[in-house]
Amino acid sequence: MEWRNAAIIGTFLLVGGNGGVVWAEQFVPSALTALLVATVPLWMVLMDALRPGGQRPRFMAANGIIIGFGGVILLIGSSANHESPINAYGAAALVLASLFWATGSLYGRYAELPLSPLLGTGMEMLSGGVVLLILACALGEWGGFDHTAVSLRSALALIYLTVIGSGAFVAYVWLLRVAPTPLVATYAYVNPLVAVLLGYFWAHEPITPRTLFAATLILGSVMLVSTPGHPDESVRR
């Protein structure tokens, strides 16, 4: 039972969530990627409300959901100034990845898993890694891999994600078990802002007025959704 649950969570989080984001980043700038991924808390609130015995969103949270998805539509669509639209396939992959991540997060919150957070997280990462390897083989991606073309910068990035990313994933999975869902989702406040700034200064990605306005809508909606409406709401959850 624990291995089955870990495999389900690992597949949703690491394959559908992280895998979808990695694939989409080939076509969508990192700043816009982070803004679309910031919709994860909105999906979590909606799915928690729709599941049997779930909690209905408060009035403020419901308004936040509407505002947030309005920001996503604004970010994806073409503007009146004929700005270059985001790659449709990449944007769709990011929305699906956010949905997968929210699904895996909610499932992991209530699923039967080992008491040790490290053991449970390791099982999830192992299961997700196996599924990703199978997909890579099925899609023939190994045929296009050339180890001599791997730069030092890419190798260091892989090491960083393996070490730091794994630690962050352990913390996230542990928080899902012990903290209220809105509190866990507050990581979405920082990620988009950091990605927009790094994308602008390091990757020279443009920041347009539409991007700034959409970012304001999305981040504002996340704050509305994640703000508790009652002092003891976290206890009830």
C-alpha cells in the first residue's frame, strides 16, 4: 500500500509536475513559466473543494480563483498591442503540470505513507525517476544524448538540482503532512518574482506591461486564496 501510494505521488509530482515544466521550458521563458506554475494553489483549492468531504473555498478564496485564472488567460493570450503570444503547447503543458502537482500534493496529504519523511520521499523520488526513465527510453531520447556536449555549467546545474532540489522536495512533502494546505502553498509567493528577476538580469528575457499586470493578478489571487479566513481554520484542516 505504501509503495503504491508513493508511486502515485511520485508520478504526479515528478513526472507530470516537474517533467511537464522541464519540457515546457524549451518553448516558454522561465519568468512566464514561474507565473503559470504559481496557479498551483488555485488548483489545490478547487480540487480540495470538489473531493468528497473537502472544504469549500471562502468568498475571498473564490474571488481569488477567478482573478488568478483571469491572469493566466491574459498571460497566455495575445495582447491588443500584438505582442508575441506564448507557445500554445508549452503553455498547455505548464497548466497540466500545475494540475498534476496539485493532484499529487493533495493525494500525498492524506495517503498512507511511511512515518519517516525521508523514507517516504525517497520512495516517491525513486518511483518517479523510474517512470521518467521509461518515458525517456520509449520516446528515444537516449539516442540524442551526447555526453561530450554536456558543459560544465549544465553539469553544475544538474548537481545543484539533485542536492538542493532533493532537500527542498523533502521539506515540501513533510510540510504537506503537518501544515495546512494554504500555508504550504505560500512558496508560490516567491518563486515567480525570483524567476522574473533572474530571467530579466541573467537570461535577458523581456518584461512587458502585460507580463507585469498578469503577474500582479496571479500573485494577488494566490494571496487571497492562501489567506486564512478564521483564526482556527488551520486547526480544522
